[in-house]
Amino acid sequence: MQKFSNNFDFVRLLAATLVFLSHQHVLTGHGELLLLPGLSAGAVGVGVFFAVSGFLVTQSWMRDPHLVRFAVKRLLRIWPGLAVAVFLTVFVVGSAATSLPLGDFLSSRATYDYFNILRFKIYYVLPGVFEGNPYPRGVNGSLWTIPIEVQWYVILAFLGAVGLVRRQWFLLLIGFSIVGLAIFGPRFKSSFDRPIYELGAYFMMGILLARFEKIWRSKSYIFFGVVSVASVMFWMIGEFRLSLLFMIAYSSVIFGSSKLPVFRSFGRFGDFSYGLYIYAFPVQQFVVFCLFDRIDSLTLAALAYVVTLILAGLSWHFVESPALRLKPSR
């Protein structure tokens, strides 16, 4: 897609902001920010991220169905920004906020364990950091979704490599199976790995929307009506997660694919959504650590958001965008 030809930069930034707001409530001791009973703003934001990611990454595969190039592109999109965020979290945020002597902090095994995030094994604490915060010890709780995202990149690559992405109806069957596991599986098996399938259902919906794009674009009003009616029906019979899955996934992709004058220009300064997502939690915790009893909650949130947005901009221009320029061409 040509630059500024859609609204996806706005959609992703909105999703990251919803996650930010949800976490801000938790990190200041107010619990989750709920949009509806049982539905947090963060859950909606993460669902949007996975649906949009499934859609755009599948488009990338269909444009260039090459396994190695696909893997390199995905790695260049996720890993460089994450690596810099991890180093800054340890050596700037952690070093400033730890209750331990700096030498003990830097030599601690737990500090070195934190770098396992660079191989997508998420650690959430650093020794002595944020122990007195309302949400104690959590350093970057947002990162739990990244290994799941990577797992679904692998699944998509496998589906593409064996030719199932080209076979629309087989792909549709697989998609319905994943959605079924996500919605109904946890009810029958207590040890079911729920997050990978629930978020995977959003990713799978994005895959299907990419693969069937010609159909829903040519009959957009009919398709929107069907999805809306289905979502309402699922809601009325108590299948809330299924209703939200259909509405959030479809709305995110259909709005992101549009070309509304104001929203499509959000990316003119860069795509800050990933940086906002990976930097927000430690910045919020650090601002709370420094200023929690000194300023009101609204000012606290505004300050954390501005600082995070600045870091996201720097990440895009000096880390993420240069890395993306290394993407292999066909």
C-alpha cells in the first residue's frame, strides 16, 4: 500500500493509546479501565493490534511468498526496537529506580535474566525496581503479547509455505477452527493455553480478511451488515467474546483500509504505535515512582504519555525505520 493511502497508522496508534490508558489505571492503583463490564480498554487495544497485524502481514506474504524474506522482514520489524527498549529499561530506568546499590543491581543474575526478552522469553521484574509502586515490581507488563505475535508469524509462514494461504476455503476452515478453540476451548480444558488462541483468533480474522479482501471490498455494505447482525446475535445469546471478535477485527481492518483525509495523515511523522506500546509501561512506572504523591492523576498520565510519545518518535526515526530499510526485496 502506498504511503498515506489508508488509516492504519491511526488505528494502531489508537490501539496503543487504549493499552496505555488501561495500564495507567492499573499502575496508579485504580484497577482496569473498563469500556464495558468485563471488557478493558487494553483488551480492545490488543485485539485491534492482532487483527490489523494478521491483515497486513498476510498481505505482505501474498506480495512476496518467500519464507526467508518473510522471516527477515518480521524480525526487522519487531526485534531492533525491542532490543533498544530492553537496554534502556535496564540501564536507564532500572539503574535509576532500583533500591539496590548500582553495582549489585548490574551484577545480579535477575538483571541478566531480563535480557532473555531479546529471544522472546519475557521477564517482568528487575531486582529492587519499583518495589514501592502501587503496582509493585512490574517493569514492562505490555511485552507478554510479543511472543504470541511471533508464534502467529510462524503459523502464517507455515500455512503459506504449504500452500494453504492460496487455498481460500481450506484457510476459512482453519480460521473457524482457531476461533472455535479460542471461544469454546477453555470451557472444556482447564489447562488450555487460552491467550495464544484468543489473540490468535484476532490474528486469524485478519488473515481471512486479507485473503477474502476482494469479496468484502466489492460487497462492503452487505458484508458490514452481515458482520453487524452476527455480532448482535452473538451478544444477545451471551457469546460476548465471539461478538467482540467479529466486530473489533472487522471494524479495525475496514476502517484501517479506508482513506479518510484526517486519519490517513497520522503517519506523516512516522509510525509511533510500536514504540508507544513497548515504552509506555516502564515510562508510566517510572513517572509513578518519581511523582506519584506530588501531582494529580491526570497530570501524571499526561506526562507519561508525552514522554512515551517522544521515545516512540525517537525509536521510529533512529531505530525502527532504519531497520526497515534493510528489508530484503524480491
